[in-house]
Amino acid sequence: MGLDIVNVELFSLILFLGAIFAGMLGALTGLGGGVVVIPLLTLGFGVDMRYAIGAALVTSIATSSGAAAAYIKERITNVRIGMFLEVATTTGAVAGALVAIYLPTNIIAILFSCVLIFSAAMSLRKKNQVIDYAAKGDPMGVRLKLNSSYPTKQGEVSYNVRRVWGGYLLMSLAGIISGILGIGSGALKVLAMDTMMKIPFKVSTTTSNFMVGVTTAASAVLYLQRGYIDPGLAFPIVVGVLIGAFFGSKILMKANVHTLRLIFFVVVSFLAVQMMYNGITGKL
Amino acid sequence: MKSDNKQQLSASGSHSIFSKEYWSQRDMEMYVGKLLRYGVMTACAITLLGGIIYIFQGNGTIPNYKPMPGGHNAFVGVQHYLRDISTIIPRILHFDGAAIIQFGVIVLIATPILRVAFSVFAFLVEKDYLYVGITLLVLLIIFANMFFGLH
């Protein structure tokens, strides 16, 4: 197995490089850390899934904070949308964790992976559509002060949020699923905001990163106390992800949205395949 | 001086800390941005330092991360002193690399929480009580989950 051949310096270096990649990807797509880090550790090195989950949690927080730290005054993330939807995700996560005991986790994983691929494909189709983000939105969006604008190369773009309660429901579902499976919340957050609420893609990804950081910080404390977070794994990952997310966030500002959607689709498909594999082989 | 009357100036001509004027002179968003940046850099520096010491203190081999035979219940996890802040801090003073890394992780975990706490304050200053409520609700759910999850 991988762990027997490498020494600690090489292992840390490989993790470090993987972490930079994970951080960069996370900053660009709004996904957390699990997608890169978990298979790298479990499949690449045969590490126990629990250490891998601990490492993924650390990755998610580092991605969230590293991406945010790239700008002193970053005006893309919509804190109100994030906080409002966080109510849905956190309550969903609690419900999911409670219900998880009674459910066949592997079947849910397989279903979830199908949903992911389908919705990611839907998101990709939109890359050829021109969406008028400033069109009249949901009145609830006005009431909740969710509408805003964000800076682009073409200047400030306004957007109005659609289908607020649809988005809220979808976020609750995202929360429940991540409560049951433990991962995948970032993907659903971005999809809910982008597809359901018609929020500009970059706002969706940055706001998702913000949200993921908040919820993950809570679980991280628990996992730390259960001994899932190992310092030897944490150290290359924290440093690597922070660096990757910082630069990924800088790139995000200038990136072409179509390219971002494509990257998102590829990464989410990879996540879905992983999840299907884990579901079928019974690892979840 | 009443702290909720933002029009009133104190004798020295300064505004209350809860007034928009005090903060707009100093730009709230910039504070959050700087807070986050310093938090991240601190966590990074501590973890990096701890990592270097950790590698020096080790003997080149990797700890046993492999799954134990015996399945789910056989998981041992990291050493107990590395799991709680009260046991980590004394070891930092002894230059225990692993403890320093864990402390860096704790600082990292604190950054999004501090960011949200600062948001509550920012909403308060903007008199956006709806969002003060929503944010506190989220924090409540998270901490309740954390607290009850421990038992």
C-alpha cells in the first residue's frame, strides 16, 4: 500500500501538492474539500475513511477562509443570501444526521449521485443561454434584502433572486443529504443558487464557499474531539489549501464564467462517480 | 451618553461605537477582510511551524493511518491529548510539533466563526435587525448541534 513505500517528507509533499490543487478547485467551483482529498487519501494511500473525512473538513474550512482572504474588500459574496440559506442547510443537516441511522446510506448515495450528474448537466446547458439576472425577481427576495450587485469586467451587474422558497427547500434537502452522507453539500449549494434562484454563477460559488466554511467549522470541532483530525495530515493540507484557495480566488475574478461552469461540471461528475462507487461498494 | 443615539456626540466630538458614522469612517468591510486575512495567515504560520517541528521530531515514518481490522469500532484515532484545546496548549510550550499543528487547525476553525460573529455586529450597526436575528439563529443551531453532538 502507498503508505509503506513513502517516507513522511514525500507523503507530506504529495498531500501538499494535492491540497493546493484542491484549494484552487474549491475557490473556483464553490465545492468543499472532499472531492480531491478523500480519494487521494483513501484510494491513493489506503488511509482510514475517518481520517480522510477529518482531512476533508479541514480542507473545506481552509478553502472557505483562504478564498475569502484573497480580497480585503470582496464584494461578490452575498452574506445575506448565505446566512438566510444557512438556516435551511443547518436545520437540514441536523435532521439528516438524526434520520441517518434509519436509512440505507448506500442507496441514498447512489440516488444522490444520479441527481448530481443530472443537475450538473442542466447547469452546463445554460452556458449558452444568456440570462437576464436583473429581471424582476421574487418579491420575497426584496423583502429579505437578497438582491444585490457584483463587480465584473463589464462593470457592476445587478441581480434579482428568483424562487426564494424553492431555493430554501432545495437547500434544506442539501443539508439533509450532507447530514446523512457527510459530504457533497457544496455542490448542491451552488446548484440550488445557480439553477433554482438564478443567481450569477460567481456569486453562487463564492457564497457557497462562505456557507460551507460556517457549517463545516461546527462539525470540525466535533471531529477534532473524536480524534479524526490528525496533525500529520492536517499540516500539509492546511498550508496547501490556503495557498491554493487564495490564488484560485484571484483567478476567479478574471475567469470566464463558461469555463467555470465546465470545470464545475467535470468536478461534480467526478464527485458523483466517487459517490456511486462508494455507495455500490458499501463504503458509505 | 446614550449609545443608541447616533446623532449625539460626546464632549470630545467622537461618535458612539454603535453608530454608523464611527464605522463608516473606518469601513466595516475592510475590517472583516483584514480580520480574515490575519486569521488565515496566523493559522497558516502556526501550522507550518508546527509541521516543520513535527517532521524534525519524527523518525521519518508515517503514523499508522490504515483502517484497523475489526471494522467500524476498531478506530483508535489520534492521541487523546491532541483532541482538546486544554491539553494541546501546555504541549505547545514544550515545542511539540503535533500540538502546534493542532493549535493551527483550531485557529483555522475559528476564522469562519469569527467572520460570522463580526457579521452580526455589522448587521447591528446597519440596524438590519432581521439579519441580526437570522445570523444568531444560524449560530444557535450550529452551537446546539455541536453541543448535543458531543453526548
